[in-house]
Amino acid sequence: QVQLVESGGGLVQPGGSLRLSCAASGSIFSINVMGWYRQAPGKERELVTTMTSGGTTEYADSVKGRFTISRDNAKRTVYLQMNSLKPEDTAVYYCNLRYTVLSRNLEYWGQGTLVTVSS
């Protein structure tokens, strides 16, 4: 059973930084995409950033230049460095893992970690 465990959320002042981590466990195909999504109160879940196992990244326009995704494939962990945080970044951040095996598309989610940006 694949599990994703996030850590690193919390309360931070505007302009501050936080680093989120997400560790994957279980049987995982080595070629995959890991990333982060977020859901603010009253809004739909949205893409923040993803990174393939080969290193290709994708960022939402709203976080470009402020957030950086990285991953350690050996540790099966993905990180999200968030700098210059704004109140509108307040949301529950979810780790996501997806891959395709034998034409089956598999997708997993973490439990979410709350990030609150407020003075």
C-alpha cells in the first residue's frame, strides 16, 4: 500500500519561508511524477508544482519565482521550498504521486498539511 506522509506546515508571517516534505512508502514505480497541490477555504484544489522522476518541473504562475520543488529519488521524498509567502498562499497543501503501470494510471494523495500565512 502506497502512503504519502507530509510535514512542515505551520504559521508564517507574510514574506517568510517554509519547507514542506513528503515521504512516499510502499511499492512505487520508479518512473513517476510527484508534486504539490493546494486547497484554500472555499476554493477547489489547484496545482502548485510537479516534478517528474527525470527532473522536469511544472509550476503554477502564481508561485513561479517564489516556490521551488525538489526531490530525492533515493529517499522517495519530494520537497517544496516556499519563499516570499503571501496571505493568498494560505491553504492545505497536498502531496501527490502518480504513475502508469501496465496502462493503469495510479494516483495517491497525502493527508494534507496546513500552511497559514498571516501577521
